[in-house]
Amino acid sequence: MRIHLKNIVLFQNVDEDTIKKIEHFTTEHKISKESIVFYEGDAPKYLYLLVKGIIKLYKTSSSHKEVVLKYFHDNELIGEVANFEGMPYPATAKAYSDVEVLKIDFEKLKDVIFSNPNLAFNIHTSLVKKIKNLENLISTNLVLDSKERVAKYIYNHTDDFFETKNIEIAEILGVSPETLSRILKFFKDGEIINIKKKYIDRDALAQYF
């Protein structure tokens, strides 16, 4: 458990004694695929760390359509903004695969945070990144058309693009799988991306957004 705690940005550069304290009020859980981790509107009693697997964060529209906000992967915190803002979770988290998570008692964690400047700074940095990611998501979905959204996504995720399933990318970008396939074919035909060679021409992609 201690190794998993150290792997996340929030607890990097934090001394060993502090990590041990946090470990005492942290529990490990296995959650099966399609199970809910937490619902939109739930009180954020725990800080969730995804150790293994994929978790989908989404909101449900008035027409009961899922609007995917993000897919979380190994060693990512989930919904921590709600914890630090003291507000209900603004979205629902569901296990997209079988997952393993750590649940950290947030009230006890706050006591540790107040006595550790490094940890407080890490939290500030983490929240700033979350805000930037949210701003980017909003601007991408409101301003760009489908082809521009796909181009920008590939440009910003060159490290993990080839490892991410098309269905995930389609849901993240709010396009149909068919539309995504058509756009990817356009980029392949233009030799901007090459799936087999795992090649991406980022300069060429940048011309599309």
C-alpha cells in the first residue's frame, strides 16, 4: 500500500513518517466492472486513488445520456476537487474494468495536511492541474468541431493514444465511434498518423485546431 501512495503526485516529496500515518487510515478495495465507485451528489468522505484498472467519470444529461468527463487510469486520484472544496461529488464514477482502489479517510487526512507544508503544496499543484484540464475539456467541446477535437486529443495524448481504445476516445470527445473511425482514416490516409508504426506527425495535426 505504501508504494501505491508514494506513486501519486500528491504524496511525492513527503517524508516516510507522514506516509506511514496516512497508511493507517487507508484501506484497499477491489471493485468489479460496471460497479459504481461513487454517485453524483454523494458526500466525499474518502479520497480515492485508482491503483489498477480504468474508472469512467461521467454526468447524466436531462435526456439520460451519459456525458463522459474523463477516464482514469493507474495511480490517479478521482474526484479530489470535491474533497478539498467540501462539496458533493459533481459526477458519477463507475468501474470501466475490474479495478483496485485505495480509500483514504479524508477527515483524518486533513489533519495531516495542516501539519505538512510539502503535502499542502502538492495538493495545490494537483488542483491547479485539474482546473486546467477542466477548462481544456470545456473549450474543446464547445469551440472545436469533430475533426478538430480528434486532432487536438491526439496531439495532447501522443504518449498514450495508441494504448487507448477508440470507444474511450469517442466517449471522451463526444463523437460517435463511426465518426471517430472516419476521422482517423482521414489522418491515416494523409500519413499524419500510422497505427502500425505508432507514428504521429504532431506538426501536421496542429494545423487542424
